[in-house]
Amino acid sequence: MDPEAGPVERLAWELRQLRDRSGAPSYRALAKESHYSASTLAEAAKGERLPSLAVVLAYARACGGEQAEWEARWLAASRAVQGPPAAEQDGGENRRADGGGPAHGPYLGLAAFGTGDADVFFGRSELVSDLVRQVSRHRLTAVVGASGSGKSSLLRAGLLPWLDESWHTAPLVPGDHPLRALALAVSALTGGDTEALVRALADEPEALGIALDTWLITQPADRRVVLVIDQFEELFTTCVDAGEREAALACLAWTAGDRTADHHTAGDPAPEARVRVVISVRADFYDRCLAHPALAVALRSGAQLPVGTPTRAELRDIVVEPAARAGVVVDPDLLEAVLAEATGQPGALPLVAHAMRETWTRRRGAALRLGPMPVTLGWCWLGDCDDCRVWGWQVAVVGAFEGPVGHLAFDDAGAGPLTTRG
């Protein structure tokens, strides 16, 4: 492929180079990492048409690429093909309210919110308040909800930014090797030897708690630590080593259990009382957590925060407030159409977020308006869609918003986006 043939071809060539640098994994392997189909990922690297931003970011993440870098690459290609987005065409009228340059959009689409996105994280204020309160009171807090309910965003853009300077945070995702993930997160905080801690965690369930307790002894008495473990179900889905899984569960159960020392300095909380563990786990894997006896005991004495579908009022804030913060209004007809389709629908949040991002990138002026096509956040009605006929995927037809875009496919278990079709 000639990278000089055009912006689409260059982007495809860059994706291929990234895949080669990551060891040339098969597209089937990338599909497992990205939750997009192998055919969709392969199509993105063909250079025949510009793939969606969501697909490019998923491809890049699966190959170890940085989100910010690949979003910039996609935006450059998109501008070269389609011209600058509305925010740049209007002479700066719709620049970010904080003055931070052209607005690539306050809607994150399929990407989970990060700690830097707290200013556009709306519609979950009650959940955030409940979560902060539970974490301050309990050693272990489990955030439980269906796929697509916003658990990861609640932790990253809700909990973490709300914790004050007295909290030291150690966020992680279990991945293939949860013991190493734990050791890396703790060592980054304490400055300890990562490899030595990995070995200790494999041998002794107490090693995790002891490492944190030992470090806290050196800190002011008001300082606390919170381990924030997102996508906890990866212990059961991604980690294939049963022994490592058991060791990680045992370490976490011991750390989050009631282990307050019988004697410690009066008025000075014991270090073990200053450690918190927060996990987010898909509801369909919660029973696997309860099947571990020690973890079940810790969960029983801890707190559970169920994350359900947003109410109509919460969904309204999710749709309206990010635009309002950037000085843009959402047309009432568009708002009502989204609310009518998404309210009470499990797994609708990613669909709404993707649709609103696409609407934002295609807007004209300082308003987001409903296009001529009907809004559909439901089952695919495209009769020629073989994939949807075979798999019964749930889709959002985002072409309703300011011109034809395509449709976003989700698997019927709500596990996440599989394909985006333009």
C-alpha cells in the first residue's frame, strides 16, 4: 500500500505498521481485545474508505497504541477527506468554553471516560455521591452492573476526581496477569520492587495488604489508599492461569477483609484501616465473585453499588449538559427522540454516546439538530445486513443525526460494540 496515495491510504498504512510493531497478531486475536469483529478491523487497514474513529481507536488500543495519538491521526485524515469539522468552519464560534482550542467534542463516543473528563461527565451525580460515601465507610465496595451501564466511567470520571489529596489511588485492570497488574499499581504508589512483589503475591495472600500497610506507616495519619480495580471480570475471562487467579482473589479478599489490629496508637488509625478496595464487575460475573469463600465474606461486610439504566432525567443531562458546557444547545426534537428511544433500555448508553458524538462532528452552527431520518436505538431493520440477520445484534441507527452515518452493532448479550458500518 502506498501511504502517499491519500489520507485514507496513509491512515490504513499507519494502522498496518502499528500492528506489525505489536507482533503482527491475527485479526481474530485483535477482535478479542477490541470487541470489534475481525472483518471490521481488517477493513480499517485496507485503505478503501475512512473507518470510523471508534474502530481506529479500538484497533490502536488492541495493538498497544495511545488513544490521543490515534485520535489525532484519524482527525487529520478526516479533515483531509471531508474538510474541517463544524467547530473550525464557524470561525471559532464553537470553540471549547475553556478556551482550549477547537472542540473535537464533549461527547466521548465509545471511549470510556477518564479522570480528565470529569467536567463533561453528567447524569450520574447521585451515583457518584453514593460511591464516594460507600468508599469512605467500607473496606470493599463492589460496583455492579450490566455491560454498557457506565461502570468504568463512574470510577474514572466520577470517583477518582472526587477524592481529595488525602487519598492515594492505585487504579488497574486485571488483564492476562492480575498479580503483575496489582504489583505494578502498588509499586507505582509505594516505590517498591515490582518483581519481588509479584513473587510475594503468588506465595502469600497477606503480601498485598502488608505492602500497603508498610507504606502507610511512613505517611501522615490522615492518608488513605484505595485500590480501584476496573473490569474485575477479567480475572475470570482474560486470566487463563487458575493458580494466578486464585492467588489474586486471595490477596484482594485478605486486603479488603476485616483485619484491623487489636492494638494501635490511640487516636492514630491502624494502617490496615486506611486501605480501601473498589471493584467494578459485570453483573453476569458477580456469582463468580461470590463463589470464592474469602471474597464472599469481604463482599458481605462491604458495600454493593448497583448501576442500572439512567432515569429519563439523568439521560437528559447526559445528552444536554456536555453540549451546554461547550456553548451549544441540543434541539428539543433531537432530545425527545433520544429520550424516547433510550430511556429504560439496558446498554443504551454507548449507543447514545456514539450517536451524540457523530451528531457533534456533523453539526452546523451552535445547535445539535435532528436530521430527516428516524432515530432508532433498537433492532436492526436493514434487510440486507447479513451480520445482523445471523447474530441478531442490537444497533443504533445514527444516520438520524444530521445526515447518513451508518449503524453501530452490539452483540445481543450487551458485551460491547462489534462493528461500525459507514
